[in-house]
Amino acid sequence: MKLFTTKQIAAIDKFTIENEPITDIDLMERASLQMTNWIVQQFSTEERLLFFAGPGNNGGDALAMARQLADLDYQCEVYLLDFGKALKGSPAINYKRLEEQGKVKLSKLRSEDDFPQVDETDVLIDGLFGSGLSRPLEGLPAQLVQQINQLLNVVVAVDIPSGLMGESNAENNLENIIRADFTLTLQFPKISFLFPENEQFVGQWEVLPIGLHPDGISETPSPYSFADTEDVAARLPIRTKFDHKGTFGHALLIAGSYGKMGAAVLASKACLRAGVGLLTAHVPHLGFSVIQTAVPEAMASIDQHDSMFTSFPDLEPYAAIGVGPGLGLKRNSCRALCDLFDEAKVPMVIDADALNILAENKTWLGKLPEGSVLTPHPGEFRRLVGETTDSYDAVQKQMAFAKKYNCVVVLKGAHTSVAAPDGRLCWNSTGNSGMGTAGSGDALTGIILGLLAQGLESFDAALAGVYLHGLAGDIAAKKRSEFSLMAGDIIETLGKAFLKVQSRE
């Protein structure tokens, strides 16, 4: 799914009106009907619906919903924000239709004193302001938002919570944004929905299709997208009858140190589950028996040092190299990592302590082999690029970093984003909070390494790896629960994730 800025979405709306063709009021009716259908599935006619409508198209949607739901025997009341100016366009038409229908109580909000008496079972529909908002709310709108937020009622936002910007909210007043339980967003999720700091406003969001013109969508350029099963399935390698372990790639994983051999084990198992033909795990001397016992399918390369990474084998046999899980930050390991960057000619997956070493030696970033994949969590990312004002700013710096150093950057989170050096950025749609557990990142490193070694392009390997990792976590959580999920569970269900993607479920 392509994602767009709010200005681009408005342009696609206009394109649809001109080229479907369809009138603005009929497109509003179509969008409102989708949201009405969602309301009907969630709430009964015993619950009173209070609509808070602004003077713009977002309010017009709310007015249309109130009329549609009143025709379905819902108890609806509309409270229209009144700035002393007459409504125009489609909102005016919908308000007149409500007056003619005569089933909905209509009131004006001219001051804070006009705020209605709300019962605890009432459902509040926020249609005050939409995605065209360009500055923080203030005055009466801000007062109304604060009153709504003080209530314990269920709040459903039309398209976007009033007061929230569609991209960056770094300069917004967070006190003056609706805190919705549900957001019914039209055609596309807004980019700001994908950022952790905005969950408190957006709640659970649902994308409702409203039939925007496919040509308008395809012809509008955007670097942003949202991963889905079909997209990931198209990126996976196709296996033929006569393929064998030699054609599925040979990966080298450099991982583990004293007390951290579990990271090497988890990454190794994940790499093998991702389909690599051969895996060599390079571990400290003390890790030899651990890796050979825990992962008998992997070959072992033994470092000359007992407890840390200080050297690496001849790199000629390997199609891809992974480094970082459980590596440690000792001086000898730093020196060996620098040497590795000098000699490596194949794509690398760089994670964990290898990223922390890079952050302390940023001049080494110029040594990264072409097509390398960096997989930082937010803390590691800040150490690499510096502080950010908000998640939107972080995404911009992620894209700039990927372009500058000709690498793929995987910024991990609830909606992990994958940035390519050509400017593309894709957010992931799978995964759950149970995956915030020790070893989950090591498993992701192994999966991406396994896909890279099989010959996938770096962006494809990273995106597919992130999606499959999250999907495996979702499958495991259904069996184990998010509370009880462990990294090993993700690895064990990876095969089921591959099957679901390959069958396009």
C-alpha cells in the first residue's frame, strides 16, 4: 500500500472528483457510509451517539453519518462548532439534509458553556477537524477537545483525531489533540499513525476504503509504503526442483562472547529457518561446544580468543555476513570489526554491539560494503544519527542516512521502517508487543542474513525479513500470548509465517 502526505491525499480526492467523475457531496456520502457501517458493527441502538462536527469536510462527514445512523434508529445528536459564519459546500448540504430529516437533535457550540451533558454510556464521534489542519488548536476548539478528553466515554475519530497533524507533530500542542479509542481513517492510514508517540491519540485505527481513483493513486509519487502479504510474497526467492544447499547461499555469522552465547544461538537458528543453504557461525573458543550442541546444523568457525571476537575466517566462500549479536564492546573486537569492514566485499547485516561500535567510530561508515543492512533499535539509531525531535524527524534522518552511506536501514519498532538508499521507505504491518523481548532482534538479524545469502536484494531481504519476523511473532502470540512470548517461539513459528506468505493468506 502506498502512503501519502495529507496534502497528497487531498489532491487524490480532487483527482477522483474530476476523473471518476463524482461530486464532492457524493464522495462524502460514500466515505460516511463506510464509517456508518463500522459504527453499526460496533455499537447498538441503545447507545446514544453524540457527534461533534466542525465547519469543514471532516464535520461534513460527521453530519452525514448522523443522518445515516438516525435512519437506522440510532439516537443521534449533533453539536456543530459555530464560528459565526455560515457553512459552505458539502457540509452545508449535509446540515440542511439533517434539518429536513428531522430525526437528529441539532445544537451549536459557540462557547464552552454549550458543551452537552454526557452520559457515561454515550459514544462520542469526533468530526471537529480533519487532516487539513496546519497549526495547533487553540481557543474554543482546544477547550472542546480538552473537555472531551476529560470524559471516560468511548471516542471514535473521523479520519484523524482532531488536532493531530498527518506527519510531524513536533511543534504541536499535545494537550489539544483528541484522544480517540478508535480512528476510522479513509483509504490510507496517515503517516503519523505509525509513530509510537501518537498511539495515545489514535487508539486502534481502521482503514476504510472509499474508492479513490486508482489512477490518482498510481500517478501520485511517494517514497512511502506499508508492507502487505502480496508485496512480501513477490520478493521471496522461487525454489526449483533441482536446487540444493549450494544454491541457497552460504552465510557467515559473527556473534557471541562470554555470557552472550545465546545471541549467537538464536541468530543462527533464525538464519537456518530463513532458508539459507549453509551457515558458518564464527564464535569465541568458549562458544564452540555451545554452538555445535545447540545448532548442529551450523558449521563452527572458532576465534583465536577464548571469550571475544578478535579475528575472522577467509571471507571468500560467503554470500553474506552478519555481525553483532552478543559481540561485546572490547577493544580487540572493535579492531577486528574495522578489519572486517576493510575486507568484506559482500552485503552485511550489522546489528547490536556492532552498531554501538560503529556509533563510536563513525568514520568507519564509509567502509560499509555496498548493500549492507543496519538494524538499529531507537537507542542505537540515536547514537548513530543524533537526537531527533519526533518520529517523523527520525524517519527523515533514517532516509538521509541510507542514501548517504548507500545502505539499508531498518529502524525497529511497533511499525518497523525499512529505508533504501534510493529514497524508498516502507513501514511494516506485522508484529506485536510480545516481541519486545530478549533475543527478538537477534532472530531478525538471522532471518535477514539468511535471505541475503540466498541472493535477495538488500531492501527486499530486509523488508521480507522484518515482515516474516513480525508475522511469526503474531502466530506465536496466538498460541503463547504476548506476555509469554520468547525469541525462540518466533523462530519456531517462522516456517508457518513463510507458508502464510507463500499462500497469500
